Amino acid sequence: ARHGHETTCLDGPNADVLEGYGNLISQLATGLDIRSSRRVVAVDYPVAEGQKTSDRNAEPALVVCTAMATDDGTEEVYIAPKCVITLPLGVLRSGAVLFRPPMPSHKAQPLHRLGVALMDKVEILWAKRWWPTNVGSLTISSLESNPVYHPWPWFLEPRAARRHPLGMGVLVCFVTGRFAEEVESLDDQKVVDGCIEALRKAFPKKSVPDPIEAHTTRWGRDPYALGSWTYYAKDSGP
């Protein structure tokens, strides 16, 4: 993509968020009226002919939700002067949320020109850490690799998991592109089997044990994500 490497980054180095992003969001949400377990099905933003949505006199927006915790799909409507939409691009393009009236073309067309990339994580836990103590990241090459397909390429030991008091070990494998799509089509056991097989081939002199627990993300199939991040695809740009 022509603009694939154009991005805006904050100053300073990369850093880990202690206890994960969930903890950060919880702190920011303190004191706010947060309604969780609601699925947005429609956004109504009545606009008179010739009127802009930014007009102070515009009609209030109505957000229609269903309560996921109820079996009957109880409908709720929230009314506000303005509505900020922060849905993932994959969800916006899927049509899962109905906009009334439909989005204007100058917004809808760019949404469909942008690309949605996929990256998943396979998180693996061992009862005992087995790789060298001074190694916190593993990169594995493969004869099957090509520019858009690379099986089991990179394993990272999370900073918070290092020097576990019980000696446990955690590695997170990051998979992207077409291989991530393949991983999402497999059941959990086949994902773990493939991951462990790659590690055993990479460490033939080590006895890589079976893990005691594993978890695989599937952002491409998650109906509330439908992808991992946005990028400038062909015929799109800033």
C-alpha cells in the first residue's frame, strides 16, 4: 500500500500497561455511567434537508440497543445531543449496526476503501519454564513462509510473566495475515499442537513439554471486532 507506513505515533518508547488495558479502561471509567452488555443495533440521527450533523440545532441522536443479558432481547433506546461512533472498522462495514439515515457517501466510501488487517495471539502456559533464562523473544523461520504467509513466526515472553515465583512459563505467539486466517479456522487443540510442533522443531535439543493451558484469540471471527486494525489499502490514503 502506498501509504502503508504513514502513521502518527506518540513520543517516547513502547511500554507495557500493568495488568493489561482492561485495568487502564476501568480507571478511566471511574465515576462514569457505563452500560455494558448492550449490543448496538441502530443509530438514528435525524437531519433535516440541507442541515449538517454538526449543527447545534440538529435533532438528538438515538442509539438503539438490545440487552444481551436477557433472553428476549429487550430493546433500549438512549438519547443524546451527539453520538460518538468508535466501532471497529470491520463492524462498521459489516452492516451489523444500522444507520438511519444511511451514512453519506463521503463517509461510507472511505470506510470500504480502507483495509482491515488480522493479527491473533496464541497464549501458552507451561508448569515449568523451559527456554533459556536470558531469552525473552523467539523468532522462527520457516520454509513455508512467503510475504503474506508465515507460520508460527514470533514468540514473546510477557514482561509480567518473567521470573514467575512458581517457575511457570508463558509464551505468546503472534500470527498475522493469511496464516492468522488459517489459525482461526482450526479448533483449539489443533492450534496448540501446531504451535508446540514448531517449537520442538526449533529446539531439537530441548524437551519442550505439553502446556497446561492455552488460549487463542480470534479477532477476525469476533462479531464485535471483525479484524485487528486498519491500514491504508490500495486506492486509499490519508
